[in-house]
Amino acid sequence: MARTPAILLVEDNPDDALLVSKAAQATLAGIPVSIVTNGAEAIRYLQGDGPYAERALHPFPDIILLDLNLPLMNGFEVLHWIRSQAGLKRLPVIVLSGSLLPEDTQRAYEAGANSYLVKPVDLSGMLQTIKNMGDFWLRGTRLPDATD
Amino acid sequence: MMEQSTVLLAEDDPDDVLLTRLAFEKARLANPLQVVRDGVELVAYLQGDGRFSDRNKYPLPILLLLDLKMPRMTGFQVLEWLRNHPEHQGLSVAIMTSSDQDPDISRAYDLGADSYLIKPPDAEALLALVQRLHAYWVIVDHPLETCPA
């Protein structure tokens, strides 16, 4: 991949967002993590609406880390929307949720999630999760061409 | 947690099977690696047909490493079969193939593959890949609970 990969984090809880950012800074050197705080904003970001048209500042993501419990539009709705868009249907979406409920895992996979991660509660757990996630998805995996 | 989670490899090339087994051993993974040699045998395994009905010996896997070019039933056909069998929705599927052709990559994701890996060129790279696979799919990914068949 010629350009630096980028991650979009959709997370409304500022503490969790900070934890993910810190973990990414520590373990995924130089990979930018953009953050939006609700589902509707995630869609604007992906569509390149308004300020998000500036892709140098708001890079189109290679993977999305998606919380489920979000204001305006929840994670399931965002997933359904992504999978219904011709240019986004293959974009890897990794759910990062506080929920251990089997029905949430099931709904997420049904809606087209590539993977489901349970949010670690502390920084050391988050460091491991984000590192393993980055090693696999950004160093090991052939990502789809989302644009055709 | 999930220390004994089974990984199932569907691969017809005996050399690749051997290399993958060695990589799992060398990585000192507790995960039992099960192997099927084509798509038909894979379906039998998942359905618990014949000898595969012994779930102590052949547990349902949490991760499937799926080759694309296999006799009798290809990896693409397996993906289609899985799509029609939602009881296996919790199975994470990583394609592991030598094809880096964009149409194959797109088709695999369209058919529901969770990720797509190119077979590494040597044993050292394969070991590194197996370690990343384990670190992600077994340690941090949260699998959907599968009902015992």
C-alpha cells in the first residue's frame, strides 16, 4: 500500500476515545486515528461531506472501529448503511463494544461486521487489543479495494 | 480465555498443511489445528457428518483458514455455502491463498470472508502470520457463541 493506512474510530465516550487514541499512538506508529462521536457523523465522514471533503486532513479509512451504543444513529444502523453502499460494502468494520451480550455479537455479524472486539477496560488491555488489531489488519491482511 | 479454541485449516496442498502445522507448533499455540483437504470435507466437518460427529475430537472451530483453489468444492463455493447456513455465522473466515488478484480479493469479501491473507513465501513469514492470526482472532476477537451441533 503506497499511502499510510488510516483508521476511523466511531465512539461517543471521550474516555474510551482517548484510550483508543493513546493505545494507537503507542502501538501503531504513525497511523492516524480520526474520531467521530456519533453514527450520523460517521456517515458524513465516509461520504466526505462538508469539512470531511478535505481528505488530507480527514483520510478515507482502511478500517473502521465502531462502537454500537451511539447517539443519533447506532452502530448497527451505521453498519447496515455501510453495507448498502456500493463503494463501502467491503470496507472492514470492526465492532469495538462494551457489550458482551451474545445477541449484540450476533446482530453485529448479521449486519456485516468483520470482527467483534470487546472494549478492554484499562490501558494495558487496550494496548494489547489495538496492537493485535493493527498487526493483523494493517500488516497481515490484504484489504479490499473499496472503491470499485 | 478461549485457550483451546480450534482453528480449522481447509487446504489441499500437503506441503502447505505441513508448513502451517509446523508454524502452529513453533508458535507454541495451545489451539488445536484441524485440517480438511477440500470444501466437501469442510462442509462435512461443520455439519458433524460421519466421523466428525465426535465433537470432542473435532470441535467446532472459531476460525477457518480457507484456501480458494481446492478440488471438489472451491473456497468461493464454501463461502456461498456458509452464507446459506446462518448457524455458522459465528465462524470467522480468513482466506489464505496464493492469489493476490484483485478480482479474487473483491469476490471473497463480497461473499462474506472476514479477511484475506496471502500465503507467505517462506516458513519464517508464515510463523509471523500465524502469530498475528492467533493474537487477533483467538486472543482479542470476541466470537459468537456457537450452539453445539
